[in-house]
Amino acid sequence: MQFILGFNLMELMPTIIVYSILSILAIGVIYLLKKKSDKELKELDEKMKSNDKIK
């Protein structure tokens, strides 16, 4: 299978697979960091609300 520019798909397949795996891992890491930061923001918001009640 060849593209118009002469690339051989089978030669590019390992590279495509590696970049796909790295992309999926990066998306997973970003998701976990976002989840963690959302949790921290929620805790901070609760602390601020409790401080407002004290005053």
C-alpha cells in the first residue's frame, strides 16, 4: 500500500503505533492532573466557605 507521495504504510506503522500510544498516555496524564486539581480546588473552596462562616 503506497501513498501518493511514495510513503510505504508498513514502514510507518511502528512509528504511528508508538505515537498513538504516547498520545493516549498523555491524554490520560492530563485527565488525571485535571481531576486532581479539580479536587484540590473543591477542597480550597470548602475551606474558604468554612472561614467565611467563622467570621
